[in-house]
Amino acid sequence: MAFPIPKFHWCMSMSAGSDGSKIYLCVSIDCECDKGPGWKTRKPLSFAAITTGIAERLQPLFRRHGAKPTYLLSPEVIRDPASVEALTAIASECELGTHLHGEFAEPGAFEPEVTSVFQCHYDRATEQEKLRGLTALFADAFLTKPRSFRAGRFGIGRHSLGILADLGYTVDSSVTPFKDWAQAGAPEASFRQAPTQPYWPVLEKPAQIASEPGSLFEVPVTIRPGALSWLPLIGRHFEPRWLRPTKGSLGGLISVAKDEIAAASGRPILLNCMFHNVEIMPGLSPYAQSQAEADAILNRLDGLLAFAARQGIATIGLGDVPGLFC
Ligand SMILES: [Zn+2]
């Protein structure tokens, strides 16, 4: 009787994929002012999920695992002196990048009830001004240029990557494979056919691989199809599985990582876990109202980092990724 041969022996270290490809993990965190149920912005603006959430909960966890996270900062965070002080204190052990919620960015900045804008809906000049303003804000605060970016609501469009490349960014991480954002109001932000592994994108078509290397690398969020995604017609309405500690179980999180590793081959393999800083604090996001719920999210992240450490998978910054592929 023949037994199927497993593709991997999971009891052993899997720092290399089935073809010997080296495996890396990024943990990229969208960092914003404190929110609440329904993603409502807390007024007056507050930043406990930076000054306490990152400084006292997240970064100590990453430090314990010897992991380098990437904190992607929305404009209002960079305008807050206490947040800048807290982030400057940990800058040597993490990567800092930017995250655009256009409502908070000049020109025309204001404090929205919820951040609902997709940057692909701005005209090119407005999008460019807001990205330029965000980038200058970052450079003034941290005395260095950001390398990595993610759009608020993943809403990049045909102008976004070219503007980012002109501003000196080397990594975008806005692409969400197997997802489009049509139901949220942005059919332009469609990544259903996008690669799940890093690639040089066509700047005007972020989900497409360019024929030549460029200056801006795309590092998609790690997402795998859902169990029912294969169903004709209705499969697309089932949520795919994200490498994201927000919901579900640690086992589910690790199975997304394993599935991506099994599907990828030929080059370094990159896993990209995302979530928000506000998720690991009670009452500051839609996902955790109690301390126990906030702790559960942090514990799943802890478990993912422990899995990576056991398997010899290094956790690196988004800006470190292009160097692995050159
Ligand atoms: Zn955001």
C-alpha cells in the first residue's frame, strides 16, 4: 500500500522551502490614532495604542523573539510629539515607514469620524501632494527617509506606485491577493489575480508583474484562498484567509503560513503578516473590546513569532526585502 509523501516534514526546521528556498517573515503594522467600535476616530485624538500599545506591548514581544517589525505610520501619528518620541526610542530595533489615510494628510487635512477615503480616488496631483506631505512629515520627525509604504484601506491606484517611486520609496505593501475592494467602494483596487510573492510591479497596474526590475518592489500581504473559494460564481464572496492575528486560531494562522510556503518556490519565500497597532489594546478598534480579546490577538502574534523562530525563519523589515531578490 502506498502512502502519500508529505511535501514538508513539519517536525523539522523549515527555514527552507521544498526546493531549498530560504524563508523570511515580515510583520507590517498599520499605525493610527486610537479608534473604537465601527473604526470611529476617538476625539480628541489620542495615541495610547502607540505610546502604550507599541512601546509596552508590541515592541517588547518582538524584542523577546529577536524579530524586526515594520510600523507604517499614518500622518496624525507623525504629528503627535509623544508618539514620535516613543517611536524614536525603538527606531534601531524596527523599521518605520508610512501609511496614508488621506483625510489626515495635507493639503486639506481634517479629523474624520472614520477614515473612508481610498487614495486611488484622488486626482493625481492631490494624491501626489498628500504623499509628498506625508513623506516630508516623516523625514522631519525621524531625520531619515521612509522606504516602505502601505495605503489606507489598501487603496492604491494607477498613479500611486509611480509617485512612491519618485519619492524614493523602495517597497509598497498595499496589494491584497485574492481580494478586491469593490464592495467597500473601490473597484479600482482589485488584486484578485495578484501574485502572492514579492515582485516588480507594472507601476500603472499594481497587480501585474513587470517584465523588467524597477525601483519599487511590491510585497503583498500574505493571503491564501478560503476553503470555499473554488466554488464557481459564489466562491469569490467567501473571505480568503489572511496571515493576520486579528481573528481565528493560532493553528489557522500557521496553516496560512504553511500553505503559502508550500505554494511558493524558486526564490526566497516571503510571508507578510499585517494588522493594526490599535487591535492589541482594549476598546481602540472594532476587534477587541476587552483586555482578554486584546490579549488573544497579541498571543496569536506571539505564537506566530514562536513558530517562525522554531523553524529558523527570520523576521525582517519590509525595506529589507528587495535586497533578498536582487
Ligand atoms: Zn489604516
